[in-house]
Amino acid sequence: PQSARAATSRFAYDAIPTSTADGISLPAGYKADIVVRWGDPLFSDAPEFDHATRGTAASQERAFGDNNDGMDIFAFEDKMLLVANNEYTNRSILSVTGENRLEDQDEIAKGMMAHGVSVMEVAQVNGAWAVVKNSPYNRRITPQTDMALTGPAAGHDLIKTDADPTGTMTKGTWNNCGNGQTPWGTYLACEENFNGYFSAADEAHEVSAELKRYGVSSKDWGYSWAKIDDRFDVAKNPNEPNRAGYVVEIDPTDPTSTPRKLTALGRFKHENAEVVVNNDGRIVVYMGDDERGEFMYRFVSDGVYAPGADTNELLEKGTLSVAKFNDNGTGEWLDLTPETTGMASSAEICVYARLAGSTVGATTMDRPEWITANPNKAEIYCALTNNKNRGVKTNAGGDETPVGGPNPREANKYGQIVRWWPENADHAASGFTWDLYVLAGNPVVHSDDKAGSENVTANNMFNSPDGIKFDGNGLLWIQTDGNYGNEGDFEGHGNNQMLAGDPATGEIRRFLVGPNECEVTGLTWSPDRRTMFVGIQHPGEYGNSSWPEGGTSVPRSAIIAVTREDGGLVG
Ligand code: FEO
Ligand code: CA
Ligand code: CA
Ligand code: CA
């Protein structure tokens, strides 16, 4: 019962009710300030955001990008660097035309420059966090930034293009969703829906079966990048999409460094990359492929991590595996090698990781989003956000998606969080056991399995868990990217929100509710844990928000800093 749990609570706040207000709701004693918003200049040679024009390609390239998602703090000498992904852009908000398909050359280029990664020095001025304008560390990494290709696929024919006949250098990163951080102080930006940016001037062009499995087609989603850069014309450059869909390693402390695409970690629609140092020193990276009926992956390095030693090869050489869950609570990691997959080389396995996973019988999942490791024990959690196709139909080119195991509901609307324990607490072991930490639902509207698990109540219900991250205290923070209609199956869920869960008792308490039509995504802390940085993405995506400025202003994605009025630890 809840009352018994309260006695041993590790929550430093009282749960809050849901909300449909166009603002941020927090528990008593907490406050939120804006740190940076879409279009805020990082350099004084760029103008302030212009609500009338929403900026230009030139201003956007010198400003914080749009739709911030994963992020991390890097404390460095006496400085604090905040690194954040700018995942995508809502074209109808970005452009004054309000159209979803961009036509104007500068609007297309502005959209492109709103993507990528922003590196920013931040500091507290009179108690409020702000970007240090013109810091030498401030940097925009965009879809045009030079990047090195590393790992098994580097130099392979599948990733060679006319512009790069060696297959070792590429340009840019886009649709960076979740992230990761290495123990050697680099940032990992994870490329997710990279496919929606490719098109062909000839719409009758047929892409290969391999590209279809990744959702590439002759029609893009409205970004129109092929109109300003031939790289994105898949008829002219059929290998260009093979150069996206990776995890990108960035050194935020060296603004001249060349980001590295890590092909060893596989090519799929990456959510985040949770890095663990195993007991034996090997680096283990857990990753989800956020697509209905795709897989969960693990990378184990060949080499071991030693502080101060060269780390370059750790994420270039190793073994990529996919997860298979059994209905009886056990599971195993299936290695993807030429022997197990029948594929010609590890290069091909990395580029076509989804196809490799299908050959070994990996478990099709309900859209694996973020993965996070408990800092106190060998225990890992993954948010399976929802899957309307579960048991109903299969994605083009994908595997069957039967109901069962960690994906127990047909046409899953609400999502769940699965967790597992590696055999012998060894993250490199092939075996594990698993259970479901929570099955989201609506116990007010439903009394069957759509009500959710026992730790879901009328007071904490939510749908579509997405961003999850442990804090240093061992609380599991849960961010949602779900249905905010607040009616029918979702009555009482309100706007997207953030909650925290106790991994030991299962108790979940709501902490924050975001503004209208937003998603809450991206989470990190100052090293002293007195500030929590939270991402608010796409407020007003359908035109019904003016957060954060209010009135008739353009809604803008932003990072907020949550602190306690008494200066205490957050959470
Ligand atoms: Fe960009 Fe899977 O969320
Ligand atoms: Ca996400
Ligand atoms: Ca999502
Ligand atoms: Ca999103």
C-alpha cells in the first residue's frame, strides 16, 4: 500500500496533479527558469530571435537550434558546458508561411541550420542560469559540419559516394534524439529519424529494399533539403543514407575537434546510448531502435577503459548484439557476426544492423526509447513508448510482432518500462533476467490490462514513457511523449509530464507538467545536483501554445533550469 511506502520514501517532493495549462507545473518549493530557447544567439554577431521572421539561415547557424532533446553537462576546469541535441524542426512554426513543406531556399537552409547539436558554456548570473555568449567553447554542429567515419564500415563500398570516394569523411548530423556521455568526457549524439530528409527529384525512383527497411523513400517529410544540396537526392546519391543513422562522438572541450560517426555501434534509428563501464573494464553501450517492431542493441568493446589511456578504439572495435526476450523472464544477447548472420562482413552488419538482427531472431519491441542504468546495481531500464501495430500489423520489411514477453498488449497505446539484470552482474554476459517495472495505462477509464500495473493510479497516470534517466540518488526519472488530448483513453493524463520512480518500491510520483502540445525530453543535472536541466520540446506543435513568452508570441522549444527555493538537492 502507498501509506507503507511513504515511510521509506526517497522523494524530496509531494506529487503534483496533472495540468492542461500552457506553462510549467512543479511541486511546492521548486521553480523553473529559462536557460536557452530556439533561436537565442550564442554569439553577439547574431541578432536576437525575431518573432516576425523567425530568423534566417545565417542567424540560425549562430543560434541555439530547434526542438532540443537529449543533453548533458560537462564540468571542465572552472567551466560548465551544456551540450544539447537539436533534433528536428516544426516547419509550420519555423517558417512564416505556416506550411509544412518548405519551398523558399533560405527557409530550407534555415531549417537545416536549426538541426544538429549546440555546445554552450553556461553560468549562473545572480542565481539564474544563462548562456555565456561568445564563449570560445560555444559551437553549432550542423548537417554541414565535417565528420569522420570510424569503425568497421569506414572505407567500405556501401558508404562511399562521389563526394567521398574513400568512405571515411562525411558531412553533418541531423535528427539527433537522445544522447550519451562517455567516462572520458565526450558527448554522444544519436541519429534517429535520418530517413525523412532524403528524396528524389524523380518521385518514381525506387529505392533499394535495404533503404526501405530504414524508411528511406523518394519523398521527404517536407524539409526539402535535396532542393539545396544534391547529397539528399537518393537517386543521385544512393549511398548517402548509409552515412546516417549512427551515434556521433563529440569532444565539447575542443571546439576545433572533428566529430566521429561510430559505425561499430550499428546503423538504425538510435534513441540514446547508455554507456556503462563493466566490472572487467570493457565499455558496454545499450541502445534502442525507436521504430515499431525493431530491436534493442548492445555493444561491448574489445578493449578495456583505463583513465588517461587512449580511448579512440574503444567505440570502434567490439561486438554488436541484439536482445531476445523469452516469455519466462529470461533473455539473451545474440551476437551479430558474419557467422551468426550469414552476412559478408562486419561492415555490412553495422550498416544494415536491422537486417542482421532479423537473421538471428531478435525480439521485435514496442518502440525502444531511452535506456538508463541504475548507478547502484547492475540493472538497466528501457522505455517502450507504445506500439499501435503490436499484434495487429507488421512494418514494411520488418518482422512479425506477436504479443508476448515485454510487449504484452495488442495495439499498445500507453507503453511500458522493461528492466533487466545481467547474469552475474556482468554487462558483457549473454544471459539476463527481466520484468516490467511499469505498464502505463488509465485505471480510471479501464479495468483490464489497459488500466496499467499496480503502481499506476488515478494520481500518477501517464502514457508513452520516452526519456528515462537515473539521478545520482538512484531515482528513475520518466519523461513522456504521448497523447495530450486529455480525453477518452487519455482522460486525466493532461499535458506531457515528468515523474520519478523508486526502483525498489515501484512508487511513481509526478514532478512536472509541461506546456500545451509539448513533449518533455532531455534531462541532466549540475554536478552538485542543485539544478536539474529539463528539455521542453515542440510546445504548440499544432498551434495551441505561446510558451514561454506568452501572448501572441511564437512558441519556442527551450531548456529550463529547475531549482529548489531553499537551494537544496533537486528530486
Ligand atoms: Fe526522438 Fe524516439 O524519440
Ligand atoms: Ca524520444
Ligand atoms: Ca517518442
Ligand atoms: Ca520528440
